[in-house]
Amino acid sequence: MPVKILSDLKKGDKGKIVKISGGGSVHRRLLDMGLVSGSEIEMQGVAPLGDPIEIKVKGYNLSLRKEEAASIKVEVA
């Protein structure tokens, strides 16, 4: 399966988180929100100007800035 960056997914795309790059407080916050390796995600949509994006993970919707999403690698189904 191809690996893509989360911010490059289109509405309706599904996949599994492979890796979250980076460090610091943003990385910790992403992990605390349930974005961990192996989590299933679905792209829900993108705001009209392209930022933020909305994903569904572990049964809830989550909005992320595009720069945060760029640090997440996803294996697309």
C-alpha cells in the first residue's frame, strides 16, 4: 500500500497512521489526541481555503492545521 502525507489525502480517503514525525509539544498533543501508529483514519474534508483539514479517528472528528497534518504519514487503503 502507498504511504502518503496526511495533508495530501482527498475527502473520503481512508488509511492507517504509519509514523508521526517531529517532536516537542505539538507532537505530544497529537499523540494525546489519539493519533498514534496503527490508528485508522478517514479524511472528512478540507476548509475552503485549504486549512484546516478534518479527519475522523477513533470515532470522533478532529480538525488539524495543514502543517500539523504534514508531519503524519499514512498508509492509504
